[in-house]
Amino acid sequence: MKQKVATSFVQQVLERNPDIVGVTFIMTIDPSKISTSITPFAMVNKQSALPREQEILFTMHTVFRVGEIKQTVENSRLWEVHLTITDESDPQLAGLTAHIKEEIDGEGWYRMGKLMLKVGHFDQAEELYNELLENASDDSDRAFIYHQLGWLKTDQGEYQQAVTFYKKSLEIYRKTLPEDDASLAPTYGNIGLVYDNMGEYSKALEYYEKSHQILEISLPPTHSDLASSCNNIGQLYKKMEEYSKALPLLEKALGIWRKSLPSTHPHIKNVMNAIDRVKERL
């Protein structure tokens, strides 16, 4: 759509409602940089009832890189966001896509449940997992579902229920797995997180450390999950005001994340801020 047309639409809305701000997106599209394996956009002015608006239709999987964001000179309530189209050959986009796929791995309805949790559709996810639980054919499936229900209840802030589900999962897993099996680490860590959120720091530390001991055995020293574990324990010590114990763990987490994550990842910024605050109190 032409910029003038889009801006006029936004300004009409702003005039009717003084309590909002308007945003227009200015998109830069370089066809020479778009992969020939996909067609992420198409001109639809010939099909449109208003061809002079020069509308463009984008496919659902189109991804843009956010560039400059600024207020317009003419209207302080109108902002412009500059976007540049990308495709699957963009290395940062490929890395992010791979990371998301890793987070929601699995098959069939199990993967759908993970995706529902990821996007915050908790009621639908709970309904799905309860249905899967009723039809689970073995203990391994039941343990996984209980774990996911624990995750769901954690996100909903229902911590006591979350602990109950996580411990049911842990109980099933421990019947068939050795105590240092890598599969146990996420459940121990998540129980620690729930106790952390509840303010029961001694219990949180107990479960965090059990998870961390398993991760140190089962993962390479530069794995991102090991950094997350160091960060969790370091942040906990910070809350407990044991700053001399918190600092080396937070610095270890930062060192690993700098090797395993993009420099712009929020984990890196967050742990750097935590390190600064800890140093101020030492």
C-alpha cells in the first residue's frame, strides 16, 4: 500500500481517539535477495477493488527484520517502523528457527501441546494433555504429560499444583531410570523453579543443584542448558543475598551463552545486568 494512503488511514483513527498512538510499517523488499524457492509476496492491485492503493499480499511465513523506529516530524503520536524482508537463507533467521524447532520438538499431538504452551493457550493445552493422559499407553508417556502439566500450572501461577504434577512425573521416571539420567534434569530444575517462585529458596536450591549435577555429567561444557542452570542457581543466591556464591555462577552462565547464543539474545543482557548488580553489593 502507498505510504500516503496508509498514513491517512492511521491519522483518521488518531483523530477519533486521542488516547492511542499510530504505527505505520515501511517495508523494504529487494527481490534479488529473496530465495527463489519461495514466493513471499505478490502484487494484488489487479485483483483489488482499489488498484491505486497498490496493495501487496504477503505469505503467512514472511519474516521481516526490524530496523529504525522513530516518531514522525508531523505528528508526535504517529510512529514509523522500518522493516526489511528476509528469507530462509538469512543466517540469524535460520539460527532462530532451529532454536524454536528444538524447543517444540516431538511428534503429533505432543508437539501441538508444546506449541500451545509456548504461545500461552493454556486452557486448550490442559484439555489436550488431559485427553492424552487418559489414553497414554505407557509410563514414559504419562511421565512426559505430567511434566507438561507441571509446566502449564507454573505458567498459570498455580505453583502447588505444578509441584504435584512435576513430582508425579519424577516418581514415574525414577522407577526405570538411574538417578543421574539426563532425562531427570529438566524435572528437577523445574521443581526448583517453582519453589524459587514460591520463595522457598532452600528447597529451590536443593532441586536446582540436583539438576545441575546431572547436566554437568551429561552435557558438553558449552551447552546452553548448562548456562541456564548456572544462571538459575546464581540468581537464587542473589535473592538470598549470598553474592560471593552468585557471582561465579552468573559469570559462568555468561561465558557459555556468549559461545552458544547470538550476541543480541536477551539471556546475555539479563545475566550481564545481574552481574553488575551483584558486583555493586560485594
